[in-house]
Amino acid sequence: MSNAAWETLSNQAIGAAGIVYFIALVVHLAEWAAVRQPAAKKAAAGTTSSGSAGAAGTAEGDTLVASAPTAVDGTDGVDAPDSERIAFLGRLGVLLTAIGCAIHFVALVGRGMAADPNRVPWGNMYEFTISGTFVVTLLYLVLYRKFRLGWMAPLVLTFTVSVLMIAVIWLHEPVAPLAESLNSYWLVIHVVSAVIATGAFTLGGIASIMYLVRMRAERKAAGQPLTGWMGRVPSLPALDRIAYRVHAFAFPVWTFAVLITGPIWAHEAWSRYWNWDPKEVWAFITWVVYAGYLHARATAGWKGRNAAILALVGMATLWFNFIGINYFSTSSQHSYAGERPAVIAERSLPDTREVGPAAASVP
């Protein structure tokens, strides 16, 4: 296949993956709606019973409402046909997500094969974005059974579809050769670890968001069991535990990317381990926030709401570093991720404005 054919395949695969992800999202939303409907029926039955049987009926009606689905799988207290339909929609949604992820991978391979010479698909902001969304979806599928993440499906798919739309509409760039400073095997080591950590931190952030949402819902419920789609979300201790475990996995990977491979690659490219570059600074800020999150949990016993808020602060710094620096910074040597090849080439040239031959020899 020619380079143009590979690029066309990549673009078409991204579009197809987005469509499949969207269909999977619709299926999961239908699954949540199917969970909510039996819960409403149970509540209505409880109200009718209480109206016809007096105080005893009221107690019986309360029992019916309390028996509405509250488990993670959302099937407790649901009639057998409804339970089977909910389970089928859940399995179909996961299958479609896996198919979309496979097509997404084809798009990444095609993007790399379209370049001359062939390279990894991490040369600009568009490629970073489609790679990052792929990792988020892949990690969700890998952790789906271990952490019972069926409740997270609509949130992950909404995130993935939204970011892919932004990438295709606003960030798309033609395939171009890598900038000289990027043409290194450290690109693979550094970016792979950074993207894996970013995907894991994002999943942990989603769990933290849902912790705060469920905590608010429980306060409004005033001690009554949650029903419907919110009843599918794990309990607060379970959400807190999931968020902690995912963050605990992501943090050492981010440490490897930011404090080990990043400085080594910077020294190879620019003859300095640390340049006080805005992207380096924000990557370190992100590391400090997540280090504080894990340290507070281990030493001060921070759990629940405070830990969730701190995790969201970390995710905000993470995504600002990933996207914001490339568009709001005029001094970052990493801002090639959102620029045209001509600008990339200009930024890759040695800075000869300083006095002395040494300054001109630094890449």
C-alpha cells in the first residue's frame, strides 16, 4: 500500500471507530434506562400497596422500594425478563467497545505506516490525542472484569467520543516526518509510559468524579437505598478503593516517564536534563499533586471526599499539561505537538542568538 492509502485507511478507521463507540454508548444508555424502568415500577407498586393496606401496606411498600436494584450489576430485585435484557445490553455494549478499540488500533497502525519513513504515530497533537483515547479505552477493557467497571462504560465512551470529535474536527494534521528532536527511540519509551499513565489517571479521575456524585445522591436520598442507574454505581468505599488502586498503578508509570525517561531524552536532544520548559514544569506539578494524593492516603488517612477532590486537581493539571501547553505557551520546546511541519523545523534549529560557539552547537 502507498503512504496515501495508509493515511486514508487511518482516517476512515478513526471515523469508523468513533461510530462504533457512539453505538456502544447508545447501547449502554439503553441498558441504564432499562435498569431505571424496573426501579420506577417497583416504586409505583410500593405506593399502590401502601394506599390500599394502610400502615402495614406502607411498610410493605417501603420494602418494595428498598428491594430495587442496588448492586453493581443492577439486576437485584429486577424481574427475570428485565434482568436478561439488561445483561444482554451490557454484554453487547462491551463487545461493541472492544470492536471499536480494535478499529482504533488499526487507525494508529495506518497513521504510522503512512509516514515516510514509517514511525510511531506520535508526531503531532492529533496523533497524541487519538493515541491517548485508545489507551483510555483499552485500559477500561483490561480492567473491566477485575474492578467490575460496567457502570463506568457510558462515562468512558462519552469521553472517548468527545475527544475523538475534537481531534478530527480541530486537531487533524496531514502525516509528516518527525521533527529532528523527536526522531529518537526515547520517543517510544517516554511517550508510551506517559500515555499509559495519562489513561490510568483519567480512569481514576472518573472514579473520583462518581464518588462525589454518589455521595451527593446519598445525601439527597436521606438514608434510602439508591435506585435506577445510580444504584449501579458501586458504594462509596468501593469507588474510593478503585480510584486509589488505579492511581497507585499510574503514579510509578508517570514517575518513570517524567523523572527518568524525560530528562534522559532532554539531555540527548538539548544537552540539558532540565530546561524549565513549561511542559516539564507542569508535568512535575502533576507529579507533585499525585504524590501528595498517595502520601496523604498512606500517612494522614485521607479518604473519601478530600482524596477525590485532590485526585481531580491532579487530573486538571494533567490534561492542561497535555493540551493547554501546546496552545497557550509561546516558549515551550514541546509546543511542536500542535504546530505545522514548517514551524516544527524552525523550532528544531539551534538557537544562535546567544553569544559563543557553544550556544550555536546545542540542538
